[in-house]
Amino acid sequence: MTVLEDRIEMAESDETSASGDGPTLDALFEWLEESPIPEGYKTEIVGGNIFMSPQRDTHWDITLDIVEQLRAKYPRKRLKSDVRIDYPGHLNGFASDVTLVADGADRDDKGLWRHQDVEFVAEVISRSTGANDYGPKKTAYAEAEVPVYLVVDPYQGRCLVHTHPKDGDYATETKVPFGDDVDLTGTVVDLVLKTAEFPRD
């Protein structure tokens, strides 16, 4: 058993969720913070499972590009990257690549941003965790009624724009190839996102 697995097992035995069938998100993250996770790895919890993925140049370049374009319209304090936000569903503590919170949003009594204040999320696909972005994370964002969820896939060279969350899914999905503009002017984001400089993997 690895040190990380040992710490998770201890967390499960020490602090359980409200339903009594496992650890709480707080307990899992507390143990993760004390665990020997390699530097440069993004860590998040999806459906009670811990995922770690290394940051790659392509991933970082796209994330930074999106943040810089959003900064032309929004103040820095409304933009978050790799910051834990808990979402609906079983043990969902995400560290989304890019998050835009509403004007006037504030952290809760635990110091966390609330999913009810999230207006936009962008996830850049990593090969090892891409299934989460297309599956359970998309469902959690829809259940949280995040108005706009953008998936950027450098392997397929395209973006998927999900809008109009309803009943745990998004009613609208728009595919945009790299090189074309992502028109978000009809959404709460209200800007055009350029993809011409998004690198491919």
C-alpha cells in the first residue's frame, strides 16, 4: 500500500460523509495536502475518486490564453484556476482549469468559492482525465446550473461549448474547430474567444 493509499484509508476511517458511507471531501483534501504529491500535478476529486495529472505545456498555454482573453473584460479577482470548488453529486471537489465567478461572489465559511456563483468553466482536456471532463464533470456542472461550460480538446483540435443547463445536462452543445472563434456573446460571458493560437497535442 502506498503512503497516499494509506492516508486515504485513514481518512475514510476517521471522518465520514453525512450519509455515513465514506470520507468527506474535507477529509480527503486534508489528507491529500499532507501526502507526497509530486510538484506540478493537478489534483481533484471526481465522484469520490482522486485524480492527479501532470501539467503539460500545451495544457498551460491554452489555459493561460483563455485567462488572458477573459482578463480583457473581467477583473482578476473573478477569475480562478486550479482552485477547489465543490459541486453537486457524490464527493465532487474540482480544480477547474478556468472558472469565472459572479460579480460580488464571496467565499463561504470554509473559505471556498460556491458553485452557485460560477458563471463559466473551461476545462482543457488531458489524456489521462479527459473522460471526466466529458462525463461526470459535465454532469456536475449542469446540475450546478453553470451557464457556460467550455471543453477545449487539443487532441481533436476543437472546442465544445455547452449552454442552457437543465435537469442535469446541457440542452445545447456547439462544436468549434481550433482557428474559429468561440462566440459567447449570447451568454453571460458576453465575449468572443479566439482559438487561433491554441496549440494541438
